[in-house]
Amino acid sequence: AGIWLVPAAQRSDDATQVAQWDEAFHCALVAAAGNAEMARVHRDVTDRIRIIRRLDFTKQPRIDATYDEHAKILKAIRAHRGDQAAMLLRAHIETSQAEVRKITLHQVHVARHTGRR
């Protein structure tokens, strides 16, 4: 958890490392709920979408945003503000999904136009 609470100057910009930490963060949150079946399903889904999720870390602003978003979620959990943590987590996941969608569409666009030349 402390990974996400470091000062900006100490943050990693290694996309592969951040993606691994991100995955571990989300798995730990699900595991903390105490539902073994939910944790198993989450791990299965995570395994299937790993390559797609990693697209989120191809741009430095998303790495920075992930640090900020995870820190806010952790602070809400530590302050026993479950509703706020849940809201922040939903927003974090939705933002990540939207960014991955934009990156994917951009890559498809570039591939189509590169192929026409």
C-alpha cells in the first residue's frame, strides 16, 4: 500500500512495474473483502485482461493519475470512509477503462492509416 503514498519524486515511471503494482493493489482490495470466490473470479478476469490493462500505463500522465487515485482510495480506507473509498474506486476504474478505450481506438486509427500509405 505504501507504494502509492510516496512523494511524486519517488514514484516509479517504469510502466511494467507500475502495472504489476496496480494489479496487486486491485487484487488486495478484492481479497480484503474476504470473499474467496469473488477473489478467484477477480484473479481469473485479471489474467484475461492483463494485456489490455497495461495499455493504461503507456502514458506518463496515466501513471501519475494512478498514483494519485490509489492514494486517495487508500486514505479513504484508512479513515474508515468506505462509501468514499467505493466511490473513488469506481471513478478510478471508469477513468482507466475510458483511457484504455481511447488508446485502443487511437492505435486502430493509426494502424488503418499506416496501412493505406
